[in-house]
Amino acid sequence: MNKLITIITATYNSSNGLEECIKSVLSQTYKEIEYIIIDNCSTDSTLDIAKTHSEGISRIISEPDKGIFDALNKGIKIASGEVIGFLHADDFYASSTIIEEIMQKFEATVADSVYGDLQYVSKNNSDKVIRNWKAGEFSNKKLLNGWMPPHPTFFVKRKCYLSFGLFNTDYKIAADYDLILRFLGKHKISTEYIPKVIVKMRTGGTSNKSFKNIFSKSKEDLDALKANEMGNLYTLLLKNFRKINQFFK
């Protein structure tokens, strides 16, 4: 029997990329998908786009939230799937078989989590690859040296959220990194790697929009490392240096 997976998309005035995002979920060959959209009272055509595809979307909730991680937490709390994944409104799956491959990996390995590779693509031309994030196999040593899986490709069993907590919304930018450190490092959940591009992400994310945001993210990253006892400033420097290679793969 196919097991249910929940995909959560958080939106706020996301009309530019949302259509492709939704279609990439609804076109998946794996059909046991609960798709949830959590919207922060968008004032553009975001909700109109979502409602156009309402037959394929399990729930659309539009109400004020305190940021993307608060929205994702709302989705987790109402999720019914055994596995939970996130697809940001500007992102899309690399092919129609991605979720099927993810669930096959869970079934074959009995892992707590599964992840893969990610490509950053041009905002205006999704065929143009800007960065190629090849995650590689997980090890605790690599985590201590600044490694992390691309969060949009990180699918986790719902039981892990119930056991080890949701996103810590004290972090405005780095809550995803904190969660990965907490799950893989502190609590050592099991994980499996699929060596292929899972998600394509359009450039222009919040964390890299300005020097102020880069500084804020670095500070939050360091706080997360210390809170989870997974490293220090040296780890943070290695984490940032790892990004350079992604431009040349």
C-alpha cells in the first residue's frame, strides 16, 4: 500500500512562481500526496492561482503568520502524511517522478529522512543553472565541518517532528539549519541520499538579498551551531566556503 506524504508550500504574494510550483506537485506520478498551502493573507493573485488548482490541493489556509517558518509549522501540525516535505513557492520538482523516488527510498531503507541535490536556477530562465548543490553522502564529521543537505530536498518522517520539535521561530532565517542540526546531529535520525537533482530553486531567496541579511543569517547559523553543540565559528566558515564550489560543478 502506498503511504501518504504531505507537501507544504508557504506563500505570501507569490504569484510569479506559484503556478509552476503547484503544477510540479500535481504532476507527480506518486498519487498519495496531501498538498497543503499556507498563505499569509496575500494581496496579489496568489490565492486565485491556488484556488484554480483546488481539486488537487488538500487544504488552502490563508491567515496572518509570523514568517515562513511559522507558516511551515502550521502545515506540520495539520499534516497527515507519514513523511513531510516542503516546496517553496518559487521552487519546483526537477521531474514528475521525484516523490515516487523519495518514497521508494523510504520504503527500501526504513530511514527517518531522505535528501538529494538542488539546483539554483535563474529567476527569469529556469533552464539556466546558477549553482549546482551536490550534497553527497551524509556523515556526522561532515556536519561538524559545515555540511548540510539542501533543506527543500530534505524529507522527514512526521514522527521526528513529533519527537524532536518543529522549526524554532526564534530564528528568522536559519530555522532550517537549526532543524537539520537538531535532527541529524543532536538526535541522530537516520538519513539516506539520492544522488540526483530533486528541486530547482529560483535565485533571490530572503537570506541572500542584502549584506544585512547575510550578516543576520551568519549570526543565526552560529547561534544554531552552539545551541545544538555541533560546531563553532570555524564550522560556520567552512559552511560558507562550501558554497563556492557549487558555482563550478
